[in-house]
Amino acid sequence: MTVDKPIPLSLRRKSSARVAAVQCVYRLKITSEDITAEALLEDYLSQWQDDKTSSSRVISRDADPDKNFLRKLLTGVMEKKEEMDEILKSSLNDKWTMERMSPLLTSILTCAIYELRYAGALNLAIIVNEYVTLTGRFFEAPEVGFVNGLLDTMAKELKRQQ
């Protein structure tokens, strides 16, 4: 019998920051609001704290997000928005087009692509796993498989370039 080791709080906080980043990018995609990364971060963290004290706890079920990591993700994704969109579009095929994908799925991919390419991660497989797992929280097998394949291919390409 194997016993799963508990996941350290620092890793759970990073995972939570990834979820938060996806939620914030999704918000920007559906509202098209003009807001800075810092204002978006503060607004999200305020909602997080409000939710934490409510009886329903919709968004604050995970560990508190790592604020610095969340800031890094939001700032980077927002600064490189056009580049992220181009990378994503060039990675798609006839079956998976921008028009076919929901704003939530493109938000997940945008955050994942940014983190893989620009966040200076030491282990690309962890990033792929995190975003595939996150996709599974919202989508069924076709989308999860698509995200896994796209990010895995991208991670392997980036490793070859290093």
C-alpha cells in the first residue's frame, strides 16, 4: 500500500495562482475591460477573501494563491497578449480552431503557453500536468486530451531548443 505524501503548501499556492490567473484572463476575454494587471490582481484577491468568509466558498476552496506568482503570470500574459494569441493560433489545426474553443479553454492555454515559454520554469512537465489537471476541472476528455497534446508538444519543442 502506498501513501500519498501531502503536497507542500508552497506548491498548492502556486497551483492556486494558476487557477486564479486563468480566471482573471477569462474575465478579460469575456468583458474586454481595460484594467491593469495590478488592479486585476487586487480585485481578484479581494473577491477571494470575500469568498473565503462566505458559507458557499465558490472560488476559495484551494490554498491562498501565491500573490507574487499570480502577479508574474497576469503581468506577463497581459504584456504579451498579442504574442500569446499568435502562438496559440499557430498551434491549432482544422479540428481545433479559435472559433471552436470557449473563452475558458483559450484562457487556460494562454496562461499555460506563457508559463511554458516565459516564466523560467525548471520543470516543463509539471506545468503541462498542472494545466491539464486544471482543464479537467472544467472540461471533458476531448478538451483535456487536446490541451495535453498541445502543451506536451510545445514543452518537447522548448526542451529541444534549450
